[in-house]
Amino acid sequence: MNKLKEYIMITVTALAFMLITGIAKADDKAITPAEFGQAIASVPTKVATHISNEISETKEFQKANWADMKFKWKGFKERFLSN
């Protein structure tokens, strides 16, 4: 019985792999060397843009969290000192 389960599992896995690779194929458009060169040349610009966007998003996130924390801390101090 265990061998049957093993064969079924192997068959299902093989079929899934064949379906995934068959569907995931892109159209057979060849990339020219010029297109490849442009893609490689644009990588540093894309990386720098991504990093600067992440830095600005992080700064905005930290600014909002610090403002929220200041507000909460002020309320905590007032409640603590009033007792």
C-alpha cells in the first residue's frame, strides 16, 4: 500500500512539474545583444532608484512612528505623574 502512495505522489509531482513548465514558457522572442546590453546598463540606475525609494519610505515610516510614540509617551507620563 505504501508503494502505491509513493507512485501516486511521484506521478502527481511529475505532472505538476510538466504543467508548470509548459505554461510558464514565454513566447520565443530572441533577445538581441543590443537589448541585452541596455538591460545590463540600466541595472545600476534601477537599483539606485529602488534604494532611494526604500530610504524615503523608511524615513516617512519612522517619522510617523516617532510622532505616535511621543504622543503615547506624553499621555503615559501625564497619567503616571497625576497619581
